[in-house]
Amino acid sequence: MIPLSYYLILSAAFFSIGIIGVLTRRNAIIIFMCIELMLNAVNLTFVAFASFFGDSSGQIFVFFVMAVAAAEAAVGLAIIIALFRNKLTINVDEVNILKW
Amino acid sequence: MITNYIYLAVVFPLIGFLINGLLGSKIKNEKIIGWIGSGVVGIAFLISLLSFLEISGLPESERNVIVPLFKWIAVEGLDISFSYLVDPLSLVMALVVTGVGFLIHIYSIGYMHGDKGFWRFFAYLNLFIFMMMNLILADSFVLMFLGWEGVGLCSYLLIGFWYDRKFENSTTADAAKKAFIVNRIGDFGFLLGMFLIYKTFGSLNFDDVFSMATKIPVAEVTITMITLFLFIGATGKSAQIPLYVWLPDAMAGPTPVSALIHAATMVTAGVYMVSRCSVLFVQSEITMTVIAVIGALTAIFAASMGLVQNDIKKVLAYSTISQLGYMFLASGVGAFTAAIFHLMTHAFFKALLFLGAGSVIHAMHEEQNIKNMGGLKNHLPITYKTFLIASLAIAGIPPLSGFFSKDEILWETFATGHTLLYLIGLITALMTAFYVFRLFNLTFEGNPRYPSHIHPHESPKVMTIPLIILAVLSAIGGFVGIPAVFVGESGNLFANWLKPVYEPAETYLLHVNLYSHFTEIILMLLSVAVAVIGILLARHFYLQNIKPIEWFINRFKKFYTLLFNKYYVDEIYDFLIVTPLVKVSEKFLWKINDTMIIDGFINGTAEMIDETAKLIRKIQTGIAQFYALIMIFGITLIIFLLLL
């Protein structure tokens, strides 16, 4: 049996990759994908703990996260499309119009 | 009891003010505005008259009715109700104010005809009557103060009524401001007096204060301070030395205003207040002496300035100051009845003189210089006759009203042992007769000196009828107060009527009958002789032989210039008080204190916030990822802290 710590290290690695991606990349779609990566890293932690403790609530939580992630993907991609139609770019550095 | 409805006499002028003030510009019709304005005052007069008749039917001890209206100020330790005091004194005042006021309102319909501010004029006049009635009927110092300030406001509004006109070297607005500011100085004294009364007696209600003042012993110093402060208020409102300077300038207002406010009613408020508080004043010998001396000095001082003025209204203004001086002289020697008696007769003949002057000014197309008049008696027969009656009355020719009241003042002054003040009063009487007949002769007698293109015409009926009524009052008004020496104590109706009001004060006054009836009659003849001499001198100099006057002017050029320039009092005040104040205000209070310190502090605060914001603003990069980075650092920090 693979120890719990392996799962946690893997998910922490995924999460860190996601954070670095969000912070460093400028392409909105890549940022978006990195967010998804972070969500799935968390999902992995949930599932690992659920199996480790023999408690199914963690698995149920994963379904919620996936549902929310799906909704978020729909909204987020819509925003990105709207953004591209208006500014002809999805580079986040060029859409800092809230800055005074 | 109709007396319980006395508040209607106050409410009606207020209604008139509201109608004319709010709707006047819409009504436009002068007749409607004028008759609403006059009518409400007429109603107030009727109510006062009915109350008077009712009160006079009551036994003497019950002639003191308090009409409570509502609670005004009720806080811990201070309970002031809004209620009116109806007693013989306030009734006399109410009758004079509403009666003379009513006549002047009617006169104004004619005088103000065609003025673009016609409705505004009547609104102000109604507001004035409302405030004056509050002052008179007040049963506490606070309500009196309300009226006191209110009439000051109306005086200001009406002096500056023709705010776009020039007046002497400045504008009417400046004259109005002067009146208001000088009055404020007096009002400050009144206010201090009120505070001291509250501190001493714990109440501001007339009944409480006066009854306590007779019962509990109060330190001489305290009562002197209280009365002196109140008297400062009176010098402001009633134009006495040293605060008289505003009244001559107040002539910038329309003539009916001068008649109503600056001759007959408002300026007598100080005399009324001293009379009302007589029981306080008599307890301080110092204050009484101060009042008598200031009164006598003002009387002779103002009369001397009146001798040389050439503006018809200015002469009357100085005359008013002088006559008010008489009233204070009477109050100061304890003859409060005589003061109020003179107040009433003065209201009649001085209002008449002013309205007559207004009629002359009207006829001469706004000409006010008597040097450019003369021979008007053929053109203005009614004005001429009524003016003559008023002039004789103010000069003190029996049996016109002025004789009785002025003589009573002089006699009381003499009888109480103030011989020097009596002499001043007598000389003033001579001057009074002289200046008023100088004015009269230069205006109505002799040959015309005005340009031939002016055709003087008699005023319309709406103006002459009030003149005639006032002339009748000036002629017979004195008979209510025939001296006791002729008709016995019970024959002097006026003194008997006011007696209950002054009873508490009388106990403090020592009445030693130093002199016999014979002396009184001799003095009476003396004052008549003085008046006749004054009239004859004026007649001789200004109609037959002007040479002695010219010789006098050339011989005593300096003295004449001094008189003509009103002793330079305005200039002295300007130099000593006004200019330093303006300088300090401009150079320090404005340029340094206001601009640099206060504005600097406010602007500095704003700038500091602005600068800080400019620094902190840099954190807001607008890059979402930067914010996310900060968040992650933050969260990491929190997690570390929690783990530790």
C-alpha cells in the first residue's frame, strides 16, 4: 500500500506548480488551467484522506469541488472570450484597466 | 374676558406680515397690500383698546393680568413660559404703538405709492409691530429680549429699505449696518444684565424677579451692575450717549419708518424697559444718578446739534434723541410716570412732525434740505397747520400735550433737588423751541427758495387724515395728565392709571415735598416763557433779521463748525473704535488668523492626506497576480503562525 505521505507530497507539488503558474504566467487561459490544477491537487488530498480514514465525506466533497470547477470553467472561459472580443488579447498585463 | 385674547393683538400683525411677506409680490395691488397691512394693525389697536376699557373697569389691585400661551423653554432650573403681561403700563404702550402705528401704516399707503418694494415695506412694518408688541407685552426678560432683538432687526431692514440709494457719503445699507451694530453693543449689555439677574434671582420672569427684589436683600453692587447693564441696553435702543450715533443715520430709511420706529415706538423701548424694571433701578442710587445725568446730557447735547442741521429729518432725529434724553432724565429722578407720559405725547407730536416732514419731502420731490424750501404754507395748508400744532406741542406751549409732559419732567427734576439737571433741562427746552421753529420757519414761512420748476402740492387724503388725527392727539393728548397742582391728586388721570405699576418702586423713593405749589406754578410759567422766547427768537432770526445769526456764525466759526459737524463724534468713534477694529480684523484676524492659521490648518490636513495617499497608492499595481502573491504570502504567514 502506498503511504499517505506520498499522496500528500504529490498533491502539494501539484498545488505549488499551480500557484507558480498563476503568479508567473500572463496568458489568461494558462492561469485558468493552473487554477484547475490547484483545485485537482486539493481533490487529490481529499480523496487520499478519505481512503486513509475510511470516511466517504471527503469523496463527496470532491464531487462538489468538481461541480464548482465546472461552473467556474464555464464562467471563466466566457469571460476570457468576452475579453478577447473587446481587447483582442488575453494577456492579463494588458487588461489592468482598474488601475488608477 | 377680552384681555385673555390680547395675544390676538400680537398674532394679527404676524398674519399681516406672513400674507404680505409671502404673497405680496404676487398680489401686486397696492390697495390690497396696504389695507391688509394697515388693517391687521387696526385690529390690534381695537383689541388693545377693548382690553384697556376692560382693565380700567377693574379695581386697581386686579389690573394685572397674565395671559399664558405656552411653555417656551423648560429645562432644569430655567422655566420660561410664553405669556403676556397686561397691566396699565403695557396697555399704555400697546395703545401708543398700535394706535400711532395704525395711522403711520395708513399714511404709508400714500407715501410709498408706486415704490417697487411696496409689499416688502408693509411686510416689514407688520413684522415690526409684531415684535414691538412682544417686547411690550412680555412677562419675562427673555420674551422682552426676543422683541428687543426683533425690533432691532426690523429697524435694520427698514433703514436699508432703499438699499440701492445713496445716503450722504455712503449707502443706506451702511446706515442700516451702523444702526444694527451699535444696537448690538447695547443688546450685549442687556444680555449681561439678564444673566446677572438670573444668577442673582434664579428666574427671568418679571413677577418673580420684582417680588424677590423687594423681599430678599441684594448686594448694592449686584443691583447696580444689573441696572447699569440693562441701562447700556437702553442707551443702545433709545439712542442715548454714548450709543446715540446710529439714530441720525437711521434717517436713511423711508420717512414713515423714521416716524414709527425712530421716533414714536422702538426708540422708546429703553424708556419702557427702565419703567418696567423700575423696582430694580430705584434700588441703586448710582444707576439712577447715571441715568439722570446721561439723560440730561443727551438732551442738551442732541438739542445743540439740532440747532444747525439743514436736513429736515436730521433736525427731527436730533430732536428725538434730545426728547428721549428728557425721558431718561425723568426716569433717573424717579419720575417714571412723567417719563411714560412724555413718551406718549412725544409719540404723538414727533410722529406728526416726521409725517409732516414726509409730506413736505413728498411735495418737494425728495428735497430734504430746508435751505431750499420756504414759503410752503400756501401750497401745503394741511401739512402746515398740523406741523404748526406739533411744533407748538414739542416747544411746550400750553395747553398742547408737550407742555404737560415736559413740564412734569422739569418740575419733578427740580422737586427732587436736581437743580443743575433742571437748568440743563430748561436750556434744552429753549433750544428745542428754537430749533423746531427754525425748521418750521425755514420750511413753511418766508419766501420760496426752491427752483421754480418745482410745484409743491398737498399730499393725498390718505396721508393728510393721519396728520389731522395726530394733530388732534398732539393738541389734547396732554389733558390726561394735568398736573396735580391744578386738579388735585385724583385729577391727574395718567398718574393714577400708572400708579399700581410703580407702587413697589415708590417705597424706595424718598418724596420730600421741598417746594410749595406756588413754586411749581412759577416754574411752569418760567418754562412757558422759555418756550415763547425760543419761538420768538427763531421767528425773529429766520424770518426778519438773519444778520445776528450770520454774525454769530462768523464770530464763533469754530464753535459753529463743531456743532455743524456734530462734535465730530462720528469721526472720533471712527478713529478710536471703528478703524482699529477694522484694521485688526483685516490685518490680523483675516490675513493672519483666518488665512494663515485656520485655513492653513485645514488645507494642511487635506494636503497631508493627499501626500500619504500618493505614497500608499503605489501598492495598488493593478496586476491581479501581484495581489495573489501578497495573498499567498499572507496565508503562508498565517499558517506558520498557527503552526508555531
